[in-house]
Amino acid sequence: MITHERAIAMIQESTHGLRKAGLLAHDLVIHESTVLLGMGSELDSVAFVTLISDLEDRLSRETGHDQFLVLDDLHDFNGEEPSLTVRTLAPYLVEMARSS
Amino acid sequence: MGPQAPVMVITGTSRGIGRGLAEQFLARGYLVAGCARGQSTIDDPLYHHTQVNVSDESAVRRWVRALRTKYGRIDVLVCNAGTAKASSLVTMTDGALLEDIVRSNVFGTFFVCREVARAMMVARSGRIINVSSMAVGLHEEGTAAYSASKSAIVELTKILAKEIAPLGITANVVAPSMFASDAFAALGEGVQARARMKLTIPRTVTIEEIANVVAFFAAPDSSVITGQVIHMGLVV
């Protein structure tokens, strides 16, 4: 069971890792409206791919099941937004954990 | 080399070039993680085997994740797994054969490169070495499916090299000529004989010679060598 708050914390932890790996210029403070992909995002394509891989690892460890994020599915969570924000990604992580 | 021994991942280690390279680099102190559809044929405490079909995207993702967990890093990847089934002229090659060759050689290389490159991105270092073939340079009749798949590996590698260069990761290709393996035998005697006549150095290459090229690409001093193809025994 992963809560919405835990999902956001996972994203925050992952971005800390990106900072340590030098993939982010500075630490991000993650909140609901933080843009992860698209206009306004501070992550380049490499950082975004690494973020997704890291979140898959974290989700797999927390649920005990292999988890693979499918970006196309995210559209179902919020097809209105032109960018991918934490507000969209967090519920997706919660749903993946719940359905595993 | 102890706990700091470099980690090399090799696909297709049950036989042929893959198995030979695994043995070569185990002898040099590498930790080698290999895979094949079948069981391990290598008995060495530094060798870790997983049964994986590299054309299965989910299986590759699970395998590479497990390797990241086990080793914490991947220093070198050698994508060798592939199929070299006997093919006939383009006008006689059926779709099932084409699909089998492309899935194994192209999809497999793509999936493994993608997943391992992601692992290397975090470390901001790594060496990817893909195995192509003399077939790319020979344009030999009767190898359309196989040669097309090996050409795709060259193109894939060159683009990958450009994408990951800013992260300190290199990607190169070794294209061995004739190596006495099941894959080479599968091309048939006619193809083998014609290929031998067209080679610049018309003899089989040894696993030590192939390992020499892999070691060159994998060396720390080769950090500026990327997107390159070394054809063995053939001027292209």
C-alpha cells in the first residue's frame, strides 16, 4: 500500500538521487504542480528517463513486485494537462502499487 | 581484482563468441554476468548466469534490474546474442524467418542497450560494445535478412553513441569476420566459401583477437572512441 503522500516522497527522493548523480543542477522541492516533463520542467530527457527508472526500482522494492511505468498510461490520469506533473504521476504510482 | 573488479555484461554466453568472450574476460578478473536462452555452460565463481530471451522486453528489464541490484553498477556491456539462421535469396525468404532474425538481433540488442544504458547514465560512465558481422561489409547473396539485422545494429549503435556521449558512455561495434561457431556454420558452406574469398585477410579469427578489440573499446583510455566500427579481416 502506497499513499499519495508516500508517492510524492518517492519522487522527491528520486530527484535527490538525480542531483547527486549530477543530472540536476540543484535540488528540486517537489510539490503537486512540479513539472517533470514538458514546458517548465527542470529535467532534461536523460534526467527524466533516469527518474522513471529509479521510480520503477523504488516501487518494485516497496511492493515486492516488478513494476514498469508505461508513460502512455499516464495520459489516462490527466489527459487535460500538456505537461507531466507530480499531480499526475503520484496517483499513477499509487494505482500501480495497488493493482500489483 | 577483488571487490572493485569491473562488471561486464555479455549476452548470448552459452556458446560461440559470447561464451568465448566471457571466458576471456573472466580470466582477466572481470565479474561477468551472462545470459542465454539456455542454461549456463560456464563454471566460474566470477560468472553469473541468467536464462533470458533478449527479444522479450519485459524479461530484459527484469534481468537488468536484477543485475543493477546485484552489482550496483555495470561497467561494460557486450551485446552478442543473435541468430544467424540460414537464409535464402530475398525472393525466397519467408516472413517468419525474417521476423525471427530481426527480433533476436535487432530487438534484442535494442532492449539490452536501452536498459543497460539507463543503468550507466546514473554512473555517468560505461562502455557498450555491440557485435555486428562481416556480412554488413560483404553484401553477400543469401544473407539479406541477417545482413539487414546486423546493419541495423551498426546504425543503432551510432545513434546511441551520440545520445549517450554527454554522459561519459561510449558505444561501438566489433564486426568479426569468420569465427568457428554454430552461427557461422548456420550460414552454410556456400556463403562461407564465398565470404572467405572476399575477405581481405581470408582466415578465421580467434576469440583472443575478438577479445582484443573488445578490450580496446572497454579500456579507460578509449573514452574518446565512440560510434566506431572495427571490421576484422575486411576492408570496407
